[in-house]
Amino acid sequence: MSPNELDESAVPPSGDSRTTPTRRTFIATTTAVGGAVVAGGLIAGSPLLDTDEAVAADAAPASRVSLTVNGTRRTVTVDNRTSLLDLLREHFGLTGSKRGCNAGACGACTVLVDGHRVNSCLTLAVRLEGAEVTTIEGLSDGDRLHPLQQAFIDEDAFQCGYCTPGQIMSGVGCIKEGHTGSPEEIREWMSGNICRCGCYVKIVRAVEQTAGRK
Ligand code: FES
Ligand code: FES
């Protein structure tokens, strides 16, 4: 065996071989000790849960919530982590509200809660006990479109349409809040709604015209 082939653990580079561990022996020792601790934990720890207990321990906490969506009272039991967007889309089949970023940055999921616009992807459903939620599906009056929906059509304020439900719900909120004094003000207060197709000029015009008709 050449010097280069010497076992590092057998011949420490320097010092007292009884007290100075090499990198290799150190790793080997700590790995063995760690394994023993883990194994000890599994063996000597709390007894294994039976199947029902294990399922109960794994189950996510859920809550019952009653809210009104587009004029209809709904009561559901949902995982506490469920967002309003998931509640609307996955539980109620209201897919008009879109998932863009799922992180509060694009506005595609905008709905009204008690008249205020919110990003439904960031709103926990279980916190909406007793709330009134309005989505794009609940905006028209039967076959009669909401004035802002009609204005979007008249102004041709969309291309792919993915952002449009969120833009319209946000526009309704913007008008209600009175932030429509000028195109610049509308632009500022609609800035949380991103349009990848770049329809901003026409979107602002649609909001402006609808606000002017109030
Ligand atoms: S999906 Fe909610 S803000 Fe983008
Ligand atoms: S119309 Fe396509 S993202 Fe706005």
C-alpha cells in the first residue's frame, strides 16, 4: 500500500491517536451515535398509535363556516387552510375567479367581501363566518350585465380575458370607493390588477365611463 492509500482513520495525520479524531472517524462516530438516538427514539418512545388514532393525528383541523355567496347562503366544513379562492372554485364550482399568482400579486382572484375588494387567494375561508361574498358570477342582474361588464365589452378592454373577472370586480370596488377622479387615480387604485395582455388604457376607460354614469 502506498502512503497515498493509507487509511485515514487508521493513521491520524498528527497528535495523539487516542484523543484526536480524524474527520473520517468523527463522521463515522457521530453518524453511529445519531443512528442510535433515532433508533432509540423509535423503539423506546411512545407506543405506536393504532390506525384510528394515526388517522386522527394526520387529519388537518377543519371548521364549519356559513357565508353568503352571490345571495345564496352556504354552510360548509372545510380544512382550516382553505383559501376563499379554493372554496369558490373547488367546493362551489364558481370558477369565474381566476388563480394567477396565488400569492396576492396579480389580482386575478379579486372578489368582494362585504362590499370590499379582496384577493381571495390570500383570504382564509374559515374567517368569513357570516360574510357576504360577491364574485363575477353574481354581478349581473339576470341577463342584464353589470354596467362595468358592459363597458368592458364596449371598450374592448380585454384580449385573453384571464384577468378580466378580477379587473371587473376590482373596478366595481374602485368605483364604490370613489377613486375615479381621473385616469391617473383609477390607474393607481387598480394597480393591484395585472393584465399580461396590456389592456390598461381600455380598462381605465371602461372604469372611467362606468363611474361617470353613476
Ligand atoms: S391569484 Fe390572487 S392575487 Fe394573484
Ligand atoms: S386580457 Fe389577457 S391578461 Fe388581461
